[in-house]
Amino acid sequence: MANDDNAPTGITASLDTEVGKAVVDMGLATRTEIEFCREQQKQSSDPNQRSLADLLVDHQFITTNQAKRIRKNLEERKSSQIPGYQLISKLGKGAMATVYKARQMSLDRIVAVKVLPKKLSDNPEFVDRFYKEGKAAARLSHNNIVQAIDVGCAPDGYHYFVMEYVEGLTLYDIMQPPPVGEGRNFAEAEALDVTIQMADALAHAHLRNLIHRDVKPKNILLTKEGVAKLTDLGLARAMDDKEAAETEAGKAYGTPYYISPEQIRGDVDIDFRADIYSLGATMYHLVTGKPPFDGETPSAVMHKHLKQPLTPADHVNTALSAGVGEIIDVAMAKNRDDRYQSTEDMLEDLQAVRRGEPPTHARRGVHLDGLEKLEETGKTVDIAPTPAPNAALWTNPLMLGALGLAGASLLVNLILFILYVKK
């Protein structure tokens, strides 16, 4: 990563300053080590001969590959300058956007900046969705939802969305094998803690008439302190946005492994119960180590969400309590009328099971729809004590009359016999 021999000294110094900040921000070297290498530059007979990055590599403060990555990050930064923000490093890249770790210069704080790719910036649909995400996030203020900070368009045409920076891994990454993640499933208590935080976050959003529509492990960040943060509101939509609903009618928006049946069908009246289903599917994955349904293609997976019965989570992981299985069963009912009828109800059940108590709203043992069918088609049978043999004879009116006459006749004969004897 040598300097350009023809570059002016001011530009070289500026580049070294950016390299130094990037190395420190990435935690690759300390400020003391940076200053040590700067002294080496000053003591050299030709200060421009060796760059700061070269000296950091020479002294084994960073590796050659790290120096290359820093250079690449700086090049990307130059190609996409966001006013007021200094891009530090790339955090991740998806089909829709690239997310950078950055410094907000005005407040000198670390933030995350999502940048829409240039190829999508000319597509009005993607741009509109990008800004809707920022506006949706701005409507929410909750400790378990990544906070929105700013949204706008840079002079070079790049659209950006600035949000709270969360230092941690997604639930999905945590379950991935090393070196990406920790390669582990979640114990019941930890899974309950995460799901409780997400149910609370979703309840906050639902009260503000907003549905997420893409709740999944990849969209939940977990800090080292155990704080879960819901992110990526790219598919979020107001429940009463009829225009958007009609535009999306018949299209499946969501992630196949966690999508609700009504989203698969492209129903126009999607509501908060779609998020409840996806949260249940996410919890299923956390406690079993695999999504509720799998298949060779996305279509095959979605077909199972629509038609295939769910294998109870506590049948897959027999160490789970019955309460966890009941909560997931109700949350993932294929008919949304059979799910929790409020996010707060699900939250109450999660908190109860976390305390070691049974859920109060989930009822896996008795299905109300089954009882309704029984009432419609079944016969009512009154159960009474078994009568003694021939007991019915003693309740027959004719029999009672005959017995009365026999008794009277016997009494008359007895009186006549007594009178005869006295004579």
C-alpha cells in the first residue's frame, strides 16, 4: 500500500490520517502504535517514501491483508461520501444495500449507515421503499428496536439511511459455526429472554399501527449484554395503508422460512398476527436449531407453511418445557384467528413461562375449533347411575295400581280371617 510518488505531501498526509483513524476504529492498533509509526516517518530521510500503512505492517501492528482491506474501504469511502459522516468499515452487504460502520462528525459518535447501491438508485420503487424504511423506523422509539437517525441523498446520488450502531451479532450468525458465529443453539431461558424483548418491541410497533413483516433471526441483533435489537424495517408497512396493500396483492413479501400463510397468499389485510407467526417461527429456530419447515426450494418451504402440520418444538427438543411448545403452537397457527389475538397476550405468556408458570393464553391441549365441531356434529349423552335390574317396573303406573289392589285385597282377607276365628 505504498504512496503515489507524484502525490502532493498534503494529500499523502491526509491519506495517512484516514488510515490511522481507520486502524484505530477497527481495533487493529492503538493510538500509541500509530504515533510510533508516525515518528518513524518523521525520522526517515524521505518521509514520503513509506506510508503509515507500510510501517504498521513492517512493525507487525497489522497484517498485509488488513492493510489491503483498509485500502479497499478507503476507496469505497471515496466513491460514496455521505455528508457529515466518515465511513470506517463495511459491516455487511445484501441484495438491497450495503451497511457501513461510520462516525457522525457533528456528535463524534459511531453509527451505522445503510447505502442503496447505485444500480438501484435509479429505480423509483426501490428508492421509495428505502425512504419508507427510514420513516417507519423514525416512528418507533424502543430500546429493542434499532433507532433511526437520518435519511437522505448524497451529492453523488447515493441514498443513505443512518441508524444506531449496535455492536453484536445477529441471532442467525450466532447459530452459524465458527469463525462466522458461535455455532450454538439457544437454551430455553435465553431464547425466552430474546423472544420477550422482541414481543415487547413488536407490541410497541403494533400499537403505532406498524407491522414489520420480516421478523427472523437475521434481523435481530444481540449485544454482549444480552440486549436484543430488531432491525431492517425494509418491509414494514402501516396496517391501514390500503394503497400499498392493493399494490402488493397476490405477492409474497417476507422470508420463506419464517413467513406467515397470509403473506404467502398475498392477502391485502395483513395485520400484526403475521409478525406473531414469524416471531413464533424464529423462536422455533432458536430452541430447536432449525427452522420449522425446510425444503429444496423457497416454494416448497412456503407450501409447507400453508399445508403441512407443524412438528411441535418440544417434540424436536424434548428438553423444552411444555409451556414453550404451547406458545409456539399458538403463535404459528395456520389460521390467524387461532393465534394470539394481541401481541401483549403472547408477551404475557412468554413472561409467565420464563417465571416457571404455565401460559395463560395458549391452550394446546384443548383446541376451541375442535370443541365447536364437536358441538355441531356430536351427540349429548346424559350419564346417570346404573339402575338395579327391573327397576323400571317399579316406576310403571299400571304396576303401581296392580300392587295397590293386591295390597287392599290382602288386607280385607286378613280382617275376614280374624273375624272367623273369633266366632
